[in-house]
Amino acid sequence: MSGILPYPLLSLALLVLWLLLNQSISAGHVILGSVLAVLASWAMAALRPEKPRIRRPGAALRLTGMVVVDILRSNLAVGRIIVRSREPGVNAGFMTIPLDMRSRQGLAVLSIIITSTPGTIWMNYDAAKGTLLLHVLDLVDETVWIRTIKGRYERLLMEIFE
Amino acid sequence: MSALGFLGWAIVAAQVMLGLAMCCATFRLATGPRAQDRILGLDTLYVTAMLMLVTFGIRTGSTLYFEAALVIGLLGFVSTVALAKFLMRGEVIE
Amino acid sequence: MTALGDLPAWAAFLVAFCVLLGAAVTLIGSIGLLRLSNFYARVHAPTLGATLGMVSILLGSAFYFTMLEGRPVVHEILIAVFVTLTTPVTLMLLARAALYRDRTEGSTEVPASEVVEDLIPPGQERPKERMP
């Protein structure tokens, strides 16, 4: 695997991207896209990034489903705050959460999950102390947010990446 | 009213809503108060304009608008990142 | 001006519902941009349009073209993937830039420097003057 195809998933994703952009699955496009995808994965290998390991695809699927449901729910919650609240944003505030996860890929995925969920945004991660600074729009009870992030996301991400 | 008539009406209504959303973003872009608020307004404007182009694509039945929407989305990302970087350090490329 | 093709009634209603829902969610997000009181609260507003609003409108579009052309047209997935990956990055960068600026001005509304230590790398000079 390491010789011709150093990053099989990346190459596959690039091939799919090429076919979607051209909106065709003719043989010519498949060949051209495959060549480009393999060349791009060689270029990626020249950069020598830390290689991610996805250990439990089942857990990844479960995490995806959970994130989709949470995004829908927090869309409703934030929408309600904006429309209904007399003075929206009074409960907003910063909070810190201690994290046990050290894997860089896991932290990157966690940051994207937290930020793309409406109502929470990732501000800063302190690698020395392992603490995460968040800004939350509806900060009534900090323990709820700590439970959500540590119990729901961090546990699954640690299963997947560590 | 026929179903297609309803669809046409719905798309016009959606475009009006997206237009109002763009007005809100433009207001934030114009009034600030600080530079980061303006950049946030610009980012919202990009995303909303992209969605507006997708609705134009449905309305005209042409997939050409899709490519324009993709380009706007990517340009919006690059420009917002460059502006945020500029705010943080005062220069775009270090 | 409108060139809507032949669609079954249920498909037309489904597309209309998706597009209207997405536009309404995006509008609510932009209203939040106006109504919320300070910058850090405002950062949350555009994520509405960039998640549910975007997905809903793109679903409507993909479904419409799939029904219209009689073959799967799913290239809207590309926009969805790009926006899902890029919007969090821009918002995080912007929020960090704002935090950095507020901290260098000594604002009391943001957490102090012992909480966020590595925003200013060692050896880097702090800008002295306040910028608009």
C-alpha cells in the first residue's frame, strides 16, 4: 500500500470529487481522475503528515449520526433564542473544559464538531494543560456542556483515534 | 394553484428571505462596530449569496449556477481566512 | 422567466418545503447577527445558515435536478462538504483573532492570559497601539 497508494482514502475522495465535478462516470474521466488522485497522494506523501488511524469505523458512523442530530437540535435552540428572547445573548459566556484526548486528529475533528454546532464555538486549546476554552451562547449550566462534550464526543473520538 | 405554480412562488419567497438575510449581513458589514464584526458580516454575506445562487439554479433549471456557487463558497473561505489572519498579526503571509 | 420543468406534485411540494425551510433558517441566523449583543455572541449566528440552511437548500436543489433530469444529480454534495469543512475554520480563526485583539487591549470581558497562554508565541512583540 505504501508504494503506489500512500493514502488510499485520500485518493478515493479526490477521484470522487473529480467525477462529481465533471458529472460523468465515463471511462476517460475515471482514468484521468485516478491518475490525478494518485499524483496528488504522492504530493501529500512528500509532505509527510502524521498518518491518522481510524480504528473503529462503527464508532465513527455512530458519532456522525449523533452530530447530525445535535446540529439539528441546537439549530432549533439557537433559532429560538434569536427569535423569542427579549435580549438575546445575555447568557453567553466563556468556559473551560479539561480534555483527556491528546490525539491531534481527534482534537481537529472535535474542533470542527463543536464549532459547526450552532451555539458553541471552539476558542483555544492549551496543549500544555490540556484545557479547552469554549464560548457558549446559552451558558446556564456549565456541567451540562461538560457532560455533552466529554461524554458524547470525546469518548467516541478517543475510541476512534487513540 | 398548481404544484408547479406553488414551487415557483416558494422559490421567489425563499429568494426574498435570502435577500433580507443579505441585507442583515450588509448592515453588520457597514456598521461594525469593530473590524471583526465587519468580517463576520462579510462571511455571512458570502454564504448567503452562495445559497441565493443555488435557488437561482432551481428557478432557471440550469446547473451553471452550481459552479458559480462553488466558486463563491471557496473564495469566501479564502478571503475570510486572509482577513482574520490580517487581524491577528497585521500581515497576511508570515 | 421561470423555467420550472415537469415535476410530479409531491416532488414540487417537497422541493418547495426544503428551499423555504433553508431560507427561513438562514434568515433567522442573519437576524441573529443583528440582534445579538456582542461579537462573541454574534459568531454563533452564521452557523445556522451554514449548517441547516445550507443542507436544506442543497437537498432541495439536488432533489429537483434529480427529478428533472431523470438521473441522480448529486454534485451539490461538493458544496455541502466544502462549506461544512471551511465554515468552522473561518469562524474559529475569526474568534481567535478577536480574542487576541481584545486581550492585547487588556479588555476585561475576555478570559485573562493565564487561561489562554499560547495565543502570543514567546518572543513575539505585542502591538502597542489600538486599531479600530
